[in-house]
Amino acid sequence: MTAATIRHEVISNNIANVNTPNYRKSVVNFEDLLAREIYGEEPDGKLKMIRTHDRHLPHVPPDFHAEPTIAQDNTTIMRVDDNNVDIDIEMATLTKNQIYYNAVVTELSAHVARLKNAISSNGQ
């Protein structure tokens, strides 16, 4: 949810600066960092996490750390004023991010509801 919130702010900032000369858009990197954290430097499909027992879920090591980062995109120039913001791409990305955020919130709410139900059921 944090990555989606940060991405929303970055995209909004890009949209606000669509007509600012020499502005370079920013992007949020998270999914690639998370995959690297889980699979290692070169994803080979095998988790680098360990299991303490065959029937347990993979153990998350204490040094597991993947935080969203903001990077400036200097790879493209869309216009003569050196601004590289494409409003159509930004609006589509904003919509995609909103859908993703809503899905994460829905899943988290359902998880909390299940926990509340388990706690309040008193073993019945």
C-alpha cells in the first residue's frame, strides 16, 4: 500500500508538471526491488528464504528489506522544451495504480475482518 501511495503522489506530481519546461518525470521502483529481495540478484525461480520445517511457510529473514524508491526518468524526451511527461501514459498509469491500491485495500480489509471474526468467535 505504501508503494502505491508513493506512486500516486509521484504520478500526480508528473501530471502537475506536464507543461513545465525541462521537467523530467519520476517513477517509483518497488516490484523489481521486491523480486530481487525474494529471488536474489538474478531471479531463477528459487526463493532464497529458508524453511524451518517442511510443513511451514517460508521464513522471512530479519534482513528482508524492500522499500519503494523514486527515480528520475531521463531516458526519453517527449517535446522540444525537454519535458518528458506524456499525459496519456501518466493518466493510464494513475488509473492502473488506483485499481491496484483498491485491490490491496480490499484484501487487507478482508484479512482484518477474518482476524476480528477469529478473535471474537471465542473458539466456537
